[in-house]
Amino acid sequence: MRVEPGSRYANRQAPTRGGPSAGSSFQPGCASLEEPVPNRKRTLLTALGLVLTVSTLVTVRGAISSIQHILDKQFHQVVTWDVAAYLPSPEGSAFLGQVRGMDGVTRAEPAIDSPARLRASGRSIDVDLQALGAATEMHGLFPAGGRQGPPTAGGMLVNRSLTRQVPLRSGSA
């Protein structure tokens, strides 16, 4: 025998082994349509749960898309080289020619990477200074705003975080 919870079944007869007894509207396995919203609080919480789930999925999808965009830009547009060789002292163009002649090397470009201290308006900060050739293809140059392009002659590209730490303006010397 199956016992149903709740008072709405209190006046009904229990089903017999052969099925519901005569005169009973109770049918096992069927939902009651007498009260379509039996518990408003539960219904509202279920709807709220669905809304939160969908918005979480949309937010996570947006975050994943943003991360993929950042990685694509960094490793396909800004830094397009696979291997960087740091040498203890500068080498001439003959050495670079030897590197270009190695099996598997499709392009080799000179660059200078050195620690430096930047001073402006009475403030200073330690930076990593990179000097690249004017015709570089292996380093994408993206100034603030995202437009690709090299700095002006004698100029440099700095990120926004650096300009907040040391007050720099376009044309500062």
C-alpha cells in the first residue's frame, strides 16, 4: 500500500491491488492538476535558481571568450616568436646570419632587452626596456587604445599602468 503525504488526499480511498477503487479520482503516477502552483515559495526559488544558472553560464562563457581573445592577441599578434636567445654580450650581424642559416629557423631578428630605471616628474620606476628594429615582424606593437603601430622616431611605447606610476605624457622627454 502506498501512503501519500498531504491533506489533499485525506478523504480519498487508498488504491487497492487491482487499481483505484470505484469512485476515486486518485491515479498513481499522475500529477494533480487541482493546484498547479502548490507552493509559491518553492516555485519562485526554482525560477530564481534557473535564472541564476543561466546568467552564470552566460558570464562564464563571456569570461572564457575574453581569455581566449587575450591569449590570441598576446601569442599571435604581440609575441610571434617561438624561441628567444639571450646572449651575455651583444653580437654582430654575422652571428645573426649564422642563426638564420640554422635548420628550422625561418626568421631571426635582433633585439635588446635590458633592465632600466625610468625617471620623470621627480619619480622613478624600474622597467624592462626592449629595443626592437624598425622592421620587426616578430613583435607586435600595440599602444594604448589597441591600434597597432610603432612609436614615433625616438619614442617609446609604455603601458597605462606605468603612466599611473610615473606621470608621463605624449611628448615627454
